[in-house]
Amino acid sequence: MQRADSDAVTDAASAAAPGVEGTAAARVNLLGLPRAELEALCVSLGSRPFRGRQLMGWLYKRGCDRFEEMTDLAREFRAALAEGAEVRLPSILTVQHASDGTTKWLLAAGDSQAFEMVYIPEVDRGTLCISSQVGCALDCAFCSTAQQGFNRNLSTAEMVGQVWLANRELGFKAGGERIITNVVLMGMGEPLANFRNVVAALQILLDDLAFDLSRRRVTLSTSGLVPQIYRLARYSNVALAVSLHAPDDALRSQLVPINRVHPIAELLEACWHYIDERNGRSVTFEYVMLEGVNDAPEQARAVARLLRGHPAKVNLIPFNPFPGSHFRRSSDEVIVRFRDELNDGGIIATIRRPRGLDIDAACGQLVGRVHDRTIVRLGRKMAAAHAGSRGVQTTI
Ligand code: SAH
């Protein structure tokens, strides 16, 4: 099991996160509590720590969200739980099924905000793609979520709740075969900009008393928040994916504005540190294929030069269009040529097959419902603050 350092990631905030249904705000949402905090809660309710572990079994192994069904817990303890705690799940607003078997759910975040999660079945695995924020402030030029702006972080309970809910929706039965074998934090939002809640959610995904996923089957994707990658190395060891998308700073700064604060060389240093410290495998660099922008063979060779000799793989993502986007997807031939150039350059590269396109569920197409955008989008903010200046402060 992955344990965080003791000062790490209490999630009291997630239980009372703003915008989470207000009716029972005084009750603690058990889905937001990693093991140690669940044990502490049990003690605070007059019981013993091991009750916390028992509760985890009910919540995650058996998918039970009703205290009255937890029959091996003493009646008085169940009453205390009902008084002070609850299992509060995001509610489902809509469900869409794509022709390729992909399913997308729109989930309520209170205040008429909403976020999305996507289940992608494959022959040998079932991947759930979860969101970490309502909207996103990072403002990547080719991403539909970025167009929505940012409203708020999701709580730990809302992230864990996505996996819990998807299991129930997909018909998971206690003791039965896993339906969700992999979880990727690649939905709406920048996970490392919601650090504390995300790390607590990762703990619960990996805990053998909870979802018990291997760290190799949980992937966090980041646009490149360098300080938070170093911090992540202190608290987690899940697989890391990084949105590279360009071989040089000039182009990457246009496509991924955070590059103006943390350029490629710094980003790569942070990635190698993460692998050395915690993960031991390799970083997957995501690279969206944009016609005529970043897809030339010379650019592939430049990417290979950046990554050669390091623990790195490249995943090429054909651009998924959305209304108002001015980019075009590279042709299949160009994508295959790009991959071959990388392979010839000594870098393992794969092409991600778009899934759920007919329901706008593919990478970069998740929009949810984002109102009251409280933070100015990063690209615009930095343009206003003289783009390119290294001294720019972000709110992230
Ligand atoms: N905020 C995280 C997770 C984003 S979604 C991050 O930036 O990594 C996962 C991947 O999809 C990222 O690499 C992202 O850059 C990519 N992506 C975003 N919009 C896309 C689009 N329209 N088409 C294809 N991939 C896209």
C-alpha cells in the first residue's frame, strides 16, 4: 500500500469542499478519507481504529454505501456513523454510450457545475478516465476543457466517488472480476494543480483495503507543473504521463502556456527525478498530432534527441477536434511516419487510438459544465503579463 508522509494529505477540506451538496455539509464524506483518517474518524466516534479498516471493506470491496447493511458493525457504532458521516456520491446527470463501447457520464458538482468521466473498455483492460477539476486554468491551445476556464478543484471524495460510481454503474459485484483495471487522471483539469486532494485520492485507489490498484495501473497526466512533480515524488509513485506536445520551447510555449514558466529542460529534469526517486519505470510523454504544427519528421527527430538515453516512452495522440478549434489532425500516414522516426531514434512510441469520438469522450473533448470562472485562463493571463517573461507568477 502507498502511504503518504505524515504531514501529507489530510482531506478534511474535501469533506467540506465548496460546492459539494450543501444539505449535509456537517457530515464527513467517508469517500474522502484515506485509511489513517478513516481510522481516526472511528476513534473520534468512540470506536476502535480497526473499525476503519472494516469500513473500507464495506465501502470498497463490497461497494456498500448504506450503514444499515454493514451488519458486522455494532448497532451503536452504525448509529454514530449515520449521525456524523455519510457516503456521498456525485449524482449522474447524463450517460452517453459510444458506438465503440466507450461510456461517458456527466456528473453534478453542485451550483449547476458538472464534470465528466469516461470508461474505455479494451480486450485486456477497462480504463476509467477521471476528472480532477471543474474546468482547467492551464489554457492549452488545442484542448476543449481549456476553453471552459476554471471553476474549482474536485474534492478527494468526488474523485474517489467517480471510481466507486463507475464500478456500480458497470455492474461490479463483490468478489467478482475487476471491471475497472486501470484509472487515468486524464479527464477534466490539471491534477497537480489540485495536489492535496489528488494525492489523497491516489492513496485510496492504491490501498489494498480499498480499490487495491497497482501503481502501474494508475496514471497521472500533467501539463508540466514542475514544482508539483518534485512534490509528487515525496507522496506517490503512480505512473507519470507528461504532456510534451512540442520539441522546443518556442512551440511548446504557444501550445502549453505553462511552458513559459517551466520550460522543457526543467520539466525533463523533474521527470527523471520522479523516476529515480519513486517510480523506477518510465515517463510517458504525450504528444498531440497537429497537422502542420508539430508533426514534421524533423520535429520527431528533435523529440528523440531530447529523450534518448532516458526512461521515456512517447504516446502520440491524434488531435481530437471540438467546435471552434482551429487545429487539424495530422493524417494517419504522417502520424505513422512520426512514430517510425521516433522508433528509429531509439524511442519507443505508440499511437493512441481515439475512443468515444462520436460522443465527444476522446482526449481533450471533455467539457462538463463550467460556470463562474473564478480564475483567468493562464495563457491570457501570461500574455497580459508580457508572455515569455520568466518571472511570471501563476495562481496554480
Ligand atoms: N491536464 C492534464 C490531463 C489532460 S488530458 C495534462 O495536461 O496532461 C490528457 C491528454 O490529452 C493530455 O496530454 C492533453 O494535452 C491531451 N489533449 C488535450 N486536448 C486534446 C485534443 N483536443 N486532442 C488530443 N489530445 C488532447
